[in-house]
Amino acid sequence: MSIQHTHRARAARDSRSGAVVTALVDRGLLPDTRREEAFEVVDDVLGGQTVAPAPIRRRFAELAGYVGAAFVVSAAGVFFATQWAGLSEMQRTAVLGGIALLLTVAGLAVLAVGGGGLAPGLAAVRAGGRPVQRRLAGLLFVGAAATAGGAVGFQVEEVVTYPSSSLAVLWGFLTFTVLAATGYLLAATVPGQAAIALGLFVSVPLALDVNGDPDPIGFGLVVLGIGVGWLALAERRVWREVGSARVIGCVLAVVGAQIPVMELDSPWVGYLALFVVAAAAFVMYVAREAWPYLATGVVAVTLAVPQALLDWAGQSLGPAGVLLAAGVTLLVASLLGLRLRREVIEDQEV
């Protein structure tokens, strides 16, 4: 009697479960915190499929792709470290552009492999399949956007005479942002989303004032607006990674509200913005029950109160008083957050 060895299958979600649960959450019929439980229920109703574990060669293929991309970047770094001083601006632009083209072609090839061509591969990735190819291609597209941005920056610096350095950095980051967004549309990943946020954050002050330092109030309010817009896209499920999008949007909102505090003549704009961010974050937590909003509310209150007290009380508080105010504020904000969380949980159980 022969014994056949088989791999133990692991449970996998039915391909229709995601659409059903997402629709329920988007229409407010299901709290976001119960998403995992809902997946299990829907899977049971639909009959839940099972699949065999991913072949080990596929994991090695993904790892080999990351290693290959790392080798390309490392080779470029070594080349630049040894030959950079002897290269002209045109040669630097050409080398960076060549690397960007290589990484772009590699990313498109990853999407095309195993999918019957580029178009079917893109369709499969957008439908939520082929996660290995999506992650690898997304990372390659981020690298291509970075090197292409560098190439454009060097080219602008060579062509423009004044103020060449500021315009070169601005155009470089604008190029990086646009290409990172394009790569995200092709293969949505968390690194791609973070790259877009970084590009916007750096491009804003440069675009506001190329010839000098940007006004902190204007810079901060624009960044705050970007954060709010980011969160709006996250709640509408425009970003594929909703949890990461909430974190990025909340960070941008808090940073944007904090920047005007550096304006010596009117720091109250920053304090007011932080309080508004905190209040809005607590309201959003009650509505969406997502932890980034709760954390944002606590952090914004903890930043606003001690800074406002130090500004209005001058040096009379001293270092110990500021630390005490910060500690008390953090405790109060944390207790408020815990109270809100308890109320949300109780509402779910009713």
C-alpha cells in the first residue's frame, strides 16, 4: 500500500467576500472594527474555498526580485560614489535616467510575467490578485520615480541659471511625485502611497516660495489640507490600503497643524489648528472606529496644550511645569480616548 504525501491546504477567503464586506462597511451597515468577523461569516455562507500553500518557488522569485533591485541600486550607489565628481551634468542625468528606465521596464515585466501579457497582468492586479507581482512591481516603480526625479533635477540645474538649486529640487520632487502616483495606479502598495505623500510634503514649501523660506502658516495649512484630502480619499476607499492611508493622512494633518506654531508672531494659528484636528479626529473615531483617529486626537491635544501654556505663561512655568502640563494633558486625552472607545464598543454590543 502506497502512502501519498500531500500539503495541508489552508483556508482562504472566497473571492467574493471582500466586495460584500467592503460594501457593507462603506454604507455604514457594518463597523470597520468588525470587518474580520464579517469576512468569516460571509466566507461560511458562500462556502469558503481552500487553496494550497503558495509554491516555494514563487516566494524565492519574489525574494530574487527584491535582491535584484537592491543590487541595481547598490551598483548605482557605488558608481556614483567613485565616479560622480568626474561626470558632467549631462552624464549624471543620462545615468539616472537609464536606471529609471531599467527599473520601469523591470516593473512592467513583473506585471506581465505569468499573466499572459501586460494588459491581463494589470487587470489581475487591479482586481486584487497576484499580490507578489504587485508588491515587487510597486517597489520597482518607486525606485524608478526616485531616480527619474533625480535626473530631471540635474537637467533643470544645468539649464536654469537662477535660482537653479531651488528650482532643480522642486522639479525633481514634482517629477518624483507624479511618477510615484503613476506607479501606484499600476501597482498599489504602501511604499508607493508613502512615496506620494513624501513628494507632496517636500514639494509644497518649495512651490510656495522658491526664492526663500516659505511662510510657516501657509505651509502648514497647505499640508493640513493635504492630510484632510488624503483622509477623504481613504474613507472613500480610493487608496487600496485604507489603514495605511489613514495613518499617513493623520500624520500629515498633525504635522501641518504643528508647523504654524513656529511662526513667532502668530503661533495661536497652530494651536487652534491642533485643537481643530483633535476634535475632528475624535469625531471621526466615533464615526469610523479606526484607531488612527483616536491616536491623532490624543497626540494633537498633547501637543497643543503644553505649547500654548508655555507661550502664554512665558518662562514662569519652567521646565518642570511644562513637563507636568504635558503629562497631565496626555493622561486626560488618553482617558478621553479610552472613554470614547468604551462607548463605541458598548454601542456595537447593543
